[in-house]
Amino acid sequence: MVPHRTTPGNAEPAISVAGKDRARATAAPAVADALRALLAHDVADWDRHDLERFKERTVRSVFRGRLGGAEVHAKVFRADTLADRARDALRQGRGEREAAHLAAARALGLPVVEVLASGTAMDGGQPRSFVVTRTVPEAAPFTFAAPAAVQRTVGALLRTVHDHGIDLADLHPGNLVLDPAGRPFLLDLTSMRHGGPPSLRRRAAALALFCQDLDGGALDAAARELLAGYLAGGPPLADGLQHELALATHRVRARGLVAFGRRATRACRHTHAEARRRGQPRWFVHLGQGLPEAIVPDATRLLADPGPPLRRGRRGAVWLGTGYAIKERDAGAARSLWRAAYWLAYAGVPTAPPVALCLDRGRGFVFSQNLAQPSLAHELAAGALDAGAVADAARSLGTAVGRLHAHGLRNRDLKFDNLVRHPGRAQVCLVDLDGVRRASATDTRGRGADLGRLLAAFRGAGSPGGEATVRTFVRAYLRAHRRLLRQPPLRRILRHAERRAREWASAHR
């Protein structure tokens, strides 16, 4: 090891470290010896040498532990595809690039984690770029439950980042941590770039991304203190920020819905996707419901002898078994049905949780959790619900449909036969997603038809609870709509719903 260079933002000279094969790095003296020993091993073995693998993603692995005398986090980027390898060959490795970005941000006075090393490690004969940073002691991710003073500090930090013209494409609360004193530190600057003086639209887009988990985005009441800190963190901004924030929130939500839908058939932390094998069934398992080695054998046995179907139609068959509901469709429709469950999960609309998808010779089988409850239509016909349960169901259903529409989703098959009350919760779940379609969140077409179907179904069930139930449903719908879209729905949508309800009532007498 020989002195190599000085890392920007660090006082001590960095040291060049060599490992097995093509493994090499530059490191701070405090971790250089320990890193050299670590680079003698494949990345797959790092969790046997003082580091713990605690996060595995499709693009990177993250380790934590000790190197030398320092508590560290090590991020190792995967290069499984030809595009990844070409990008790392033509440009600087992602680990080294992030190290340079962190050092540049520190030079600007921004609070970022300290870089201790970066370089290339080996894993199965393939190079993998990595970066090592010093762990912020007892740090926790930022949440909007933080004290008002902390939120204002974070808002002022975001303003400083934007005023510097820095664009962080992946800056969300998970990439900003707080130490025990409430001081913020930025993480994950891989995608950092300088975009010049920011416009209101760019500022709004960045704030909407940071606040994407809130129903109202940056205009949500929970983000009030953060936004106040942002506005107070620099010179006054031009008028129009509120309007841009509302538009940016819609755009972020629309992109997020599409991106989350892609996770339905992509290996990620939500989904296990089996490799394609010629002539063999292909499985996708929702990891929130269990591991594939537990689900796939059980589901395969069920498919071998599912028993008589509950019903069979032109689209396929439906089976209700112990623990699972199974729908058979052609492969394309099964994929759409499986993706719709992910859309509803992203939108916060209650549904039967997805379990697995099997594609085999042009057919698809969608497994979801069997809620083992009668439909809402059956419960109402049997008079099994008292006035309080009817009101709770109307409130839950109004909220669910409001969230559905605010995310740009429609369901052309909304009826009480396709709704089930969740056992143990005051929630109504959508259990038949064949009719779910995606549109723009600002496109009002189809909303009135969805509401009209439910109003017709309510009156067809004998109007349980009278018009008070309808008012409860509509109020819940309006609240959810306003909370997410920051505006009430157009009155013409409600008028259209009444018209369609009368049409359906006339057609089904």
C-alpha cells in the first residue's frame, strides 16, 4: 500500500489498496488494512468477515459492520446485465461516482455521510463497484412524525440543495437520516447531478418526490412544517409554487403507480420472479405473503387437483380453497389481474392480498388470499349487518373508491358481489379485479360510472340504512378525493353517477 491521493472533503490522504484479481480501492488510513483483507474475498463471502448483509436489492447489496476501528456501511453495486457492465466500463463505477458526489457535497457544506473507501471488489470473477461510508451513530430515517423544529431543519436543507442547483433523483425520506440530536445527513447520492438554477417546476418535482408517501404530497398537512422550513430557507420564491406542487404530486403518483405495477413481474423486495425455463411453469410470488419455497410447492399441489370450480365462464374458472382463491385466465389477462393487485396495494385500496402467479402454456393462475367471508351482497340480503356495520361498510367503500379514482384507476365491475368485508377490520375489500383499468388521475371519465354502479347496487339491495348510508359513502369518497388530489371532485361526476344509477336500475328491473 502506498499513499495515493487526498479524498475531497477528507483531511487525511487516501491509500491505494489492492485485493484479489482485479479488486482495488482507495481508502482512508483508518480502514485501509481491514479493507485489504476484505478484498481478498468475494463479495458473496463478506458477511462472514465482520460485515452483515442486511439489504439485498436488484441493483445493489448493502452491508454493515466494522472495518478496522470504524462502524461502516458498504454498498456494493450489482452488474448483472450487459447494460450495467457497459455503463461501468464506459463511465466511472457507481461506487466511485457516489464517493465523488459525497465528497463534492461535503465541500459545499452539505451534511453528508463520510466516505471512507471506494473501488472495485470481485464476486464470482465479476467486478462489482462499491463505496464504504462511516455509519452515523444511532441514526434513524427521517419521518414526518419528527418534531416541528427537525422538519423545518430538513426543509431548509432541501432548499439549500436546490439553491445549489443539485438534482438528487432519488432523494426521499429513506435516504435522509437523523442523528440522536435531530441533525440530518444525506445518503445515496449515486444519481446526483448539477442542473443549474432550478425552476419552480423542478423544485416542486423534487419536493413532491420527497413527500410521495403522504396522500397530499408536499401540500399535505403532515408536510406543513417541512414546507415552511423550505420557504424560509432562502430568498422568497415566485408565486405559483402551490400550483406546481399540486401538479407535481399528480405526476409523481402516476409514475409511482406504473413503477410499482412493474414490480409484479420483476425480482425485487416485493416479488420473487423465477427464471424463465422452456416448457416449465413460471412462478411469481408476492414476498409479503411468504417465501417461494413455502408457497410454490403448496400451490403446485393445488393446481394438480383443484377440485370442482366455484364457477366457470368464458374468461376462465374460479376456485375457493383453504387459504387461497385461484383464478384461471389466459396468460395476458392473468398478468393484468396480478398487476392490478399491486396497483391497489400502492393506492392503499383494500383488496385480497396477492400470493402468487403461475404462467403455464398460455394460461395463467392467480392466487390470492381467501378472506373466507361472504360477499357484501350476501350479507345485506341475509340482513346480517346492523346499522353500525352498514355505516362502517359505506364509509370504507367510499374511501376505497376515492383512493382508487385519485390514483387514476377505474373498476368497471364494481358491485356488491365483488366486495367482501375484511374479517376483524371495518374495511371493505375489492376481490374481483378483472375490471380494474388505469387512466390519468386528472381524467374524470369513468368515475361517474363507477359511482353509479355502486349507487344502483345499494338501491337494488333495498337501501339499507336509507339515504344516510348514501351520504356516508359520498362524504367518505369526497374526503379521500380531496386529500389526495387537493380539490373536490366535479359536481358533474356526482350528477352523472345518479343518472347511471337510474339507468342500471331501469335496465335490471
